[in-house]
Amino acid sequence: MNTNNSRCIAAVVKARSLREHRPANGSAGMQGGGRVRSRSLSVTMRRSAMTLQNNMAKNQRGEAAPSSRMTGRERQMGGFSLLLESSDDEGPEEVTFEDSKADARRSMKRALDTARREKELLKEKRRKRQELFQEQKKRKLLSAEVLEEIDSTKQEQSHVKAAEEEAEPEEVEGRKRNWKQNAARNLKGNYTVTTVKQSTLASSQLKAAEDFLHSRMYGPGSRRTTSNEMLSLENKMGKNKSAAVQFVKKNWACQKKAKAEKLKKTWIHMQQIPSS
Amino acid sequence: NLNVPKARNRKIQMGEFKVHRIRFFDYMPSAIRAMAFSTRTERLALARADGALEIFNFSDNYFQEKVLPGHDGRAVEALCWVGPRLFSAGLNGEITEYDLENLRPRYTVDAYGGPIWTIGVNSQGTLLAVGCEDGTVKMFEVLKERIQFQRNLDRQRGRIISLSWHPSGTLIAAGMMDMIRIFDAETGRATHRLVVDRGAGASKSKEVVVWSIAFLSDYTIISSDSAGKVQIWDGLNGTLIRTHLITKWDVLALSVSQDESSLVAGTSEGTVVQFQFLSSTVDRLDKDWVRTRTFKNHSHDVRALAHTETAVVSGGMDTQLVVRPLLDKVEKNTRESAIRKVSFPHRSLVCCAKKAGVLLFQFPDHLELWRLGESDGYGKPGGSLPVKRGPEKLIQLKRKGEDHICCSALSPCGGWLAYSTVTSFRLYRLLNGSISICKVSKLPKDLRPAHQLCFSTDSSKLFASSSNSSVVVVALNEPECKYLGTLKAKYGCRQPVHLLSASENGKWLATANTDCEVHVYNLDKLKLHCTVPVYGSCPTAMAIHPTTSNLVVVHADQQIFEYSLVKKEYTEWSRRLQKQGLHSLWLERDTPITHVTFNPKNPAHIIVQDLFMFCIIDKSLPLPEAKNVLYNQMTLRSLPEPDRVLHSHGFKICKDFQHLLCVSLLEDHSLVVVERPLLDIVSQLPAPVRQKKFAT
């Protein structure tokens, strides 16, 4: 028994030296939670060791152990604690459990708070973006909407007015003006607007199928260029290198050219009048 | 838009010609959408994006025999021959059978499945399967005069884009989005599902479309999809055997040869890739589909393919039909091995009023009337003359209804205009120098929609071709036109008349139909005068000489015949020409003559025109022999005068104007040349794919 005890103590001392941060509080003999493998220890000693270990572990975790309990245990193994304290090099800091508990609580709360704040910030950002997109979409769809409304019933005339008022001031000025003009022209008198040929289900399905084909062949991701560019490349790479197709844009300033032609004709006419 | 009169000075019995060079005919062909070849009849049926159908006779120098005008909203997606019958299916949800003798749809059947993407007939010719937008494959029984709905196969989720029957008629392979389904044709159940991989990279998020599919007799399935792959599957087990990535864009069309030893795939790049079933070793045991040739004959997407026994026929968004003979099936360096491109129609779309100097342009949806410009003075040969008054567009007449214009005509005096669609016929009176137009409302009821129209030279009669090769004659009068009679051909002529020619003295009318039959009628008696002996090739142009009353007929194989109507026999010149034979370069031309006219100043002249040249045939000069140079006009000009007589021959060919749509001689002896440069058409085509080339 004695050899066992001494072996236990030696083991405990060894264990203690390995764990630097363990406050030496309690008996030396029965420490070293788990590492001490001694079957011959008495139950009471083991129990006390376990409680000591628990207390030490609790202390490490910063959990509050009722001081009364502690003191009770300390009284039980008063002798042990004295032994430990005397062989310790560095004394632990005097931190009460409440303090450390409060500290820990505060830090956790801070962490949770920041996380929550960040989440809320992100949410706010996302929400603002979504709103912006919806607004833009509404702005785009607005004109089509208005067209449809005009198309269906007479009552919609008032809706048109309301829609126009609702329209954002950033809306394209020209479009708005056009709309105002059109609205002003069309809203006089009693009439209904309908399509000449009723679009049937077949024609709408045909349109949808053609749209599908068009989007697969010419839609986004189809990597296409223009015929002009293709021909220009051929000109560039061919045997007889020549300029790009439609190098000079022949249909530029059509109206100006027509105006100039007219002016020329009138000038010639004017020249001929005094002579005749 | 040039109308630059030019003077051409050819001293050798040609005289001077002032040339009106017309480039303001904005003819724009329509993209080729689908094709079907009938091996039995050697005919290729072609469907264009505007709904027009064309029939080409591959055994007659690829002549465009018949043209069925389009229809708004027909949107043909697929064609199918069932024996001699032609069926089409379109995005309007209807299956149409065509009457090829009357050049119109016979009937349409609504499939009630939404837009139809594909059509296929089983090898027995008894069942027609169509693939619809709603995911059903519908089976129709082919009956004698119609088709009848039989049943639907198992409905799938997703549209059926392509389908192919197994030669036994028991299985159908259908290409859909992201997968291929194999159906049992008898039970209608879908037995296998073959999953097609999507493309890599950006295309991974897009569904892959199986554009085309082929089912071979050894149960191999070949599919082509929008990820650029041609995949070979085992149809019995439903497993993938091999994948060939042939392009970065879509592979839109597939066609397998009759003996299943070769297949071709058409891509969006404009290439056609051939695969052949070959074995890598000498013994024939381990045969495999190996990629062999690549043809790049198109600048835009290839959307339709047909694999005949000796050639690969392709067509697509660049509107040109290309026939590429395969050099292992034909003899090299012969006329048969040359590549053929059909870019323009084989019939005239321009009508010239010779007395009035007015041109009529026929578009599918409208007609345009233009007055030619004027110029004074003379110039050097080959130089341009100053234009005193430019050409002006007088009238643009839009057609009524949804059918496209089939044929149109303008009277020589410029006072009458007529056009016909498959459902209606309209006649207009033009007044005040062809500026104002008014419709003639009271038409005789016998005047039904016509395939070909022609006015008499004195503008007193209108001839309209009708069914069974007959011609309706109508007298033109101001308030009401009177029906004069119907010229009937001999019994048994069923094919439509595609050529009509009236003589200048008003006595004769010649008709030609697609069965190569040429009939001549006596207009005084309104009876059949004679039938020209049938020649094996289809006539492409003909005209009656004003003074000698000789009928000149040019055929699709480039042969020329001259037939005397008075004596009812071939003329001496024609016999001499046949005996000597035409020059080999003349016979090798690959575009048919579309117009024949005469020179009032010189009765020995015949002016013929095809797409790349016009030729003045001088019957008084010797015929070119085989050893002579055919295109000798340039060399002759460089020779001194006395030598020219020695070297000249009767075929004077001018190639200065290209892509000719019409060459005509006006009353004031000026030549009208209507050109349509191919570049103008190509620059208006839709977007081709962007190819990255080094150093650009």
C-alpha cells in the first residue's frame, strides 16, 4: 500500500509538472485526472481526487464553484492543499470566478453582437439593391404596361395619365414627350383600339417557337459577328488585299444630302429665271 | 443604285449598243431551311424560310423545275417525300401535302401539338411521324388521298426536336432537350433514355438541343447537338459508343447515305463534315465511324443537308444551294465532279416593257415598277455616259392576302400589269405613263390563279397558264375583260406550264411545261398548231422570232434548238448546230439560260442570257469548233480588222456584267442589263459565327 501510495504521489508530481497552468489547489496525492492508473487506491481517496480534479477543471473553465463547497472540500483535504501550495513555483493570479465569468460573458456578447450587426448590414445592403433593381425594372416595364392598358379598354385613359404622373423624373425625356404628345392626340373623342387580326394561339406559339430558335442561334452566348466584318476579314486576308467592305459609309447624312440636292435645284431654277 | 448607260462598240457585225446598267433591283433570297431528296425520282425538294418550296431535277443539270410560292406564317421546319408525294411540317402546327402538278398545297392537317419541329416516314411508306412542341410524337396513317391521325406515342416532358425511324419501322429515336428517347413504334412506350452531355464552360448552364438524329439498320443511333458534338450510340442497350467534337458551335443537320456507309453533319460555321464507316485494318471486321472530309462551302450556318449517292447537298442561312460531288463516287476532273452552286432562281423575276422603257421587278410580297433613266450623246466603247434623267420608281404594289406572288407580267406598252398568287389573280391598268394605277375588277371567271403570265406584243391579249398545261386567253378591255378561249394541250399533259412566249405578229403562242413538252398554238384559230419533238432536257427559255417565225428553245443541258413553225421542222441552222455540236465550254456552263430575245436590226442575231454572261449568237457566222476559243471577244478587239473576220465565230459572249437577272433589248436599240451583285446579297445576310483568325 505504501509503495503504491508513493508511486501515486510520484505519478501525481510528474503529472503536475507537466501541467504548468494547473493551480495547485488540493491534494498532491490524488491529482492527475485520468493519468493516474492505480487500482489499489481507496475509494475515498479516489473520490476526493476526483472532486479535486473536478474543482480544478471547473476553475480552468472559469465556472463558478460555490465557495462554500470549495471550502468544505478544502477542509477535507486541507492537508493536501498545503502540500501543493508549498511546492508551487508560481502563484496563480487571484481572479474570482464572477469576474472571469463576467468577462467571458462580455466577450461572447460582443462577438455575437458584431456578428448580428454584420448580418444586419448585409441584409440592409441586399434589400437596398433589390429595391433598386425592382425600381429599374418597373421603369422599363412602365411604357409597355401603359401600351397594353391603352390597348384594352377606354377607362384606361385615366390610368395612362396616372402612370405618366407616376413615371420617374429620370425617365427619358424624349420618350415622355412622345408619350405626352401621343396621349394628347389619341385621347380626343370616343373610340376603341383593337388589333386588326386577332392573334390566335397558333400564331403566339409560332412566335414563341421562332423566338426559341432565334435565341439558341443568335441569342446571348452564340458568339456571332456581322456579315460586314466577315467580308472585311476576307478582304484583309485574301490574295488581293483590299479595304473593308463598306469602308466608306455611303448612307450617312441622307437628309442633309437630300436637302443639299433640293437647294441645288432651287438655285439652278433661280439662276434660270432672270436669264429667261 | 446605278443606272449608268454605257456605250459598247463592237465593230464586227454587232453594232453599237447603249447599255442601261441596272443595279437597283434589291432582290434578296430567303434562307434554306429544310431539304429532302427523293432517290426514286431524283428530285430535291427545298424549303425556304419564307415558306417557298423549290423542286430541283438532279438528273437534268440541277435545273430548278418548280417553285411553289411561300405563305405568311407557313414557317416550314421539315420536309418529307413519301414516294412521289411531298409533305411538309411547320411551326404553325400543320402538316401540308403539296400538289406538284398545280404548284400549290393540296391540303393541310393540324396536328394539335403546337409547333411541329420534325417529320419522318417509315421505310414502308405507311406511317408519318411528327415531333411536336408539346412533347408528343404523333403518328399519321398515309392514305391514298390524305393522311389520318392514328395515335400519340408516350408524351414526354420537353419538345421533340428531331426524329428518325429505324429502317424496320419498329423503333423511333427522338432527339429532345438534353436527351434522346427511343420509342417502340408499336406499343408507343419510351424504352430508353440516352442522356446527352451539355457543353463545357459557359454552355453548361444551357440545355443542349439534339438538333438532328439518324437511326441506322444496325441499331446505331447518330445524333448531333448544339454543343458541337456528333455522338454514336448503341440503340439496343442505350449506351454511348463514341463522341466526336467537330465544332465549337451547333451541329444543325445530319444526313446518312442510302447504303449507310457515309454520313454528313452540317455546322453553324458553314462546314460540312463527313464520317465514313471504315475499318482501320485491311479486314472488314472492326468497322467504325471515322471522320474523313471537311467541306467549307458556306459562309453561314448549314441548316439542311441531303446525302445522295454521289454528292453531298447542303444549304443554309447564306441562301445558296451547294452540290458537292464526292470524288470517290464520280470521275475526277469531269463536269460531274465540279461543285455546283445555285444562288439565284432559274427563272426571270424581271419583266421589261420594251416600248415604254419600264421595268417590273417581282418580289415575294410586292411588285415594283421603275422607269429607266435617259442620257444623250455618245461615248467611247466601255465608257459611261452622263445621265440626263435618273431612273425613278413609279409604283410599289403590295400584294393582298398572305400568299406570296407566284408570277407577274407587264405589257410591252406599259399599260397593263398582272400578277397571280395561288389563290388570286389581279389585273391593273396603268395610266398617264404608268404613274397611276387602277384595278380591273370585272375579270372572267375562267381566269383562275396562274403559274405563268404573258401579254401579247400589241398589248391586246393576256395569256395565263392554267392546270393541265392549258392556257386561258383574255382580251384586254377597259371596263371589262372578255374571255376569248382556253388553249388545251393534248390529253394527258398534267405538268404545269413554266414558259410562255407570244410572237410579235400576234399569230403564235408557244408554251413549255416541266415534262419537257413544247406546244405551239395558232392564236387566230385558238387551236393547237404543233408539238415540238420532245427533247430529254427541260426547256429553260424560249422565244419566237418576229420575222421568220422560228421558235428558239434553250434547254437545261445548254442545248439550243431552232424550230420553224411554218414548216413544222427544225431549221437548217439548228441541224448544222446539232451535227457539229456545241462547244465544250458552252456545255460546261452551270447556270441555265433564262432569257432569249432577238435584235430587230439584224434578223440573224439571237441574244441569250444566263447568270454570268449574255451572248449574241450570229447565225450568219461560222459555228465555233471544238478547237476554237469560245470567249474570244477580248482577243478579237486586239487584232487588226482584216484578221478579225478570220477568227470570229458566231457566239459572241460578253462577261462584263455579272449576276445578270435580265438582259433585254428596248425598241430604241438600247440594251437593258439588270445586275444583282452577290456581294450586295451577302452583306445583308444575318450574323455568321465569329471565327478567331490569327493576326486579325
